Amino acid sequence: MLNIDTHMMMIILAAAVATYATRAGGHLIISRLKSIPPRVDAALNAVPAAVLTTLVAPAFYAGGLEVKIAMVVGLLVGLRFSLIPMLLCGWGMAVLLRHLFL
């Protein structure tokens, strides 16, 4: 029989509701505007870089040497190729280095 922690389920449900509310609310607000103000447009254009930074920076500084090398390899491959080759090369490098040195 499953042992479900009700406190954890409430946290997950609250996070799901908050995520949906912010996404739906943002869409409703933007869709009601006749034109997007330049400052809002600039802020929305900055979101992908901000999200990427929040994902990559902690992993780079907290990870070991193999993570740093894999990220640099992924960066170099990403400068020349698309997303999938970049992910495969970075992931493959991390796996290879962990297999060889750890």
C-alpha cells in the first residue's frame, strides 16, 4: 500500500496552483494589452538568459572538474551546432569523464 505524505502533497499542489496562476495570469494580462510597452518587451526578452543563468551557474560552481569540462564542451559545440548535439556532447563528456576518473 502507498504511504502518501499529505503535507508533501499539499506543497506539490500549492506549487502547481502557483505555477498555473502565474502563467495563466501573465498570458491574460499580456493578451489584453493592445501593444506591449517597450520596457515589458525588454524584460520578456531577458527571461531566457536569466533562466539559463540560474540553471547553469550553480551547476558550474558546485560541480566537479568533469562538470566544468562538460559544460565548456557543450558551450563550444553549441556555438557551431543546434541544441541536441550540444546536449549530447555535454552529457556524453560528463559521462565519459565520470567513468574514467571517478
